[in-house]
Amino acid sequence: MWTFLLSGDCKRVLIELNNILRATVNGNQKEQRKPWWDQLAAWQQEHPLAYTQEPEAQIKPQYLIDRLYELTADRDPIVSTDVGQHQMWAAQYFKLKNPRTWLTPGAWGTMGGFPAAMGAHAAFPDLVFPPPWVLKRRSLIGWCCVLQGMAVFK
């Protein structure tokens, strides 16, 4: 894995990086990535996502997220998560169709699920149902309640 430092005016560096990425997506490097995409497709065929939800058993997180997706797929929801295993399940089972509808801190470890959902709701106040979803793990519910007290919408 390569690590390198970028130094410069943030705006200029980001503009240049975007230009490089645009050229890469449609340029020669697309063919260079084909073997990797083929390998990923083979692994997905060999080891597809799967879980078994027994009718009388405790609800599995994968099932819950899968059902949320099924119930809201036609409404183009905005989904926000914190970090953790629930974030991985949400990424796997909530198949979002449009860009900028998956809000997650990635590996940064910020507790940003609820604040991100608040921001999404502020940006799209007419989005009534479903409102931006927040998928959280149990240990962050208290933190969520503290932030909820700070959320004020018109």
C-alpha cells in the first residue's frame, strides 16, 4: 500500500486530484483495473452475502437492515451510520441507488451518524418519509439522545 503526502493549497490540490480521477475513470487505467474487478466478481459469486433468519429467533441485524431497505427502496432514503459492524451490514444490505445518500465516517471513528442525519434533514427539510435513517449500535444510544436534545428544526 502506498502512502504519500500532499501539500499545497487545499482547493488547488482537490481540483487537480479531481482532474486526475476523471481521467482515470474514463482513461487507460480502467483496463488496468479490470482484473481486480473480475476477481471481486468471482469472489462475490463464490461467497455471496447470506444469512438465515429463523422465524422464532432473535432478529438478526442483517435482516433488520435488509427489511428497512426493502420497505424504503422506492423512496430513495438517506442512510447514516456510525462506525462498527452495523456499518458493514448497512453497506452490504442497504443498496442505495444515488450518490450522496450514504453518510458514514468510514474508519475515522467519529460518532457522526446522528449529526450527519441532522445535517441531511436540514439540507432536505421536505424529506418527510422516510426521514434520514440513522443506524447505530447500542453503546451510542446515550450519545444519540444527548445530540437529539440539540436538534432543533423549524
